[in-house]
Amino acid sequence: MKPYRRRASTLSVRRTLRRRGAQPKVVALGGGMGLSASLAALRRITGDLTAVVTVADDGGSSGRLREELGVLPPGDLRKALAALCGDDDWGQTWARVIQHRFQSKGEINGHAVGNLLIVALWEQLGDPVQALDLVGRLLGAQGRVLPMSAVPLELQALVKGHDPERPDDVDTVCGQATVALTPGDVQSVHLVPNDPPAVPEAVEAVLDADWVVLGPGSWFSSVIPHLLVPELLDALAETKARKVLSLNLAPQPGETEGFSPQRHLEVLGRHAPKLALDVVLADEAAVPDRESLADAAKRLGAAVELAPVAGPDGSAKHDPELLAAAYDRIFRMHGRIGPWR
């Protein structure tokens, strides 16, 4: 495991890719801010990028729209579209607009503009994929955004010690927003319905990819749910794409509090025991026990790559340029020999 210390600017990464004519076909799976961080990095190094987004959110504006209209929760899809907006005035203006939340004393309070736009197009077109493609064109998004399933999903977790007065009992906790902040030790998660259909375009994208990126993000509520959609898991097992798992910079309060980097891999392996990975990417400063992480990665078939990918402010947020440089290095070192397709 060799730490990667070079900080490459966005411009230098793009110049390197242009020189060798590289355009890796990349699919990124996840949800929320973790997926947004990955997309903000990946759009810097490839023009062929697809985001496959979880659709189990039941909190905030998304939860209200889902309950009232019976639609897919649009929030994580909106965040992915915003992350794919360009760095020019058009892209950054639209990124701010769709992320804008209304503040009022009425029913519109807390709703994000992008959520309302996406739902309006869903109702107009009757096709969630076509509507998201149209929003992407409007924004000038540098990639495509797809839901992992065309039906709204509920996330449920088995949690030991959810009630502090019954520390040894295991309770079922329902709802992504609740699972993300649950006290206690999350034992496992599952989806309702438990055999949801995958969006065909998402399956096709995974099968046709050069690289599939999973994570970072909320482990039980954004990362693992993709492995609970049977058609998507089958595609991940069948695809010839190489797979990289990007670890979080720190455990999250609630669902992964106290988790070591290797425990993240262990719980992922328990949920998808037949899934093999190629690379596990971790921030070099966030891995106190490199040998244990290497052993856990090896059980999933993966090598570990350490790189400085944390932002300079000391928060648990990835720096998009450093993360882009790390992905670029992984794609070159572990990818196919010769030019990309």
C-alpha cells in the first residue's frame, strides 16, 4: 500500500487525460453528500459518467413529496445533478438554483427548487429516467443520473441496543432518515419491498462500465442499499468492470459510530458475500491499522490504495481535486492496458 502524496490540479488531470485520449466509462453508486463528493471528483477526469442513486430517502422535502404524491424521493437525485454541474457560470448558477430551499411560514417551507422541478417533470412525462435526462440537459450536467429502482423503497434496520434501557435487545428501525441517526449497533439492513426491480438503464450502465465506484457515503443508508437490489447486485457480479470502494473519512454518528475502516468492509461483505472488489480507496490519515484494513480488503478480493483525499478544513469531507487525482491514479494503475473504449 503506497500512499499517494501528489496534489494534482483539475487542469493537470484533464491535460493528462487528453494527452492519452482516455475516457473511462464510469458508474458511481451511492446517495447523498457522499455520492456528490465522488461525482464532483469523477467529472473532472471523465466525460462518460453515470450516477445510480438510492431511492429510500423518507426525510425532509423528499419525504414530504414522497408521502403526498407517491413519487420517488427526489433529493439525492437532485444532489447528484448539482454535483455534475460544470464549473462555468451556467453550471454553478443552476447548481445553486436547484439546491435553493424556500423559507416561509407556509407549505412550501423547506422544499428544494430542484425537488419540485424533478417531480413536475415526472408528472408531465410519466418516465423518471426521461425526466432526469431532461433536467440534466437543462443544467448542462456532465454525466447522467439514474435512480437505482423505479419504485420508492423503505429502508429497515435491525439494531441492537436501539433502546438504551434494553441494550441487548434487537429492534427493527424503519426509514432511511431514522436509520442514519439511530443509536445502538446496526446489525443489518434490508429493503421493503425486499425484491425491488432495478431501473434497466442502471443495470445496463453497470454491465457496460470500465469502472464502478461504490461510496463514500452513509454506509447502511446510502452505500449498502444498492447491494440489496437483486438485479443490480447480479450486474455488479457479472460486469467486466473493475470495482473500487471509496471509504469514508470518519465514522458517522449513529449508524457507524465507532466503526474502524475494516469494519466497514466486513459489514458490506456480510450483506453481499459474493461481491468481489478490485480496489479499496482510503485516506492515508484515516487508517490507523493498515494491516487489518489490507486483510479485510483481501477477503473481498481487493487491494488497498491510500491517498490524501480529505479537504483542508479538517472536516470529514473529501477534497474533489485530491479525490479526482486518486481515482485517476487507480484507473491507470489497476485498469485495462491500452486506451479506454
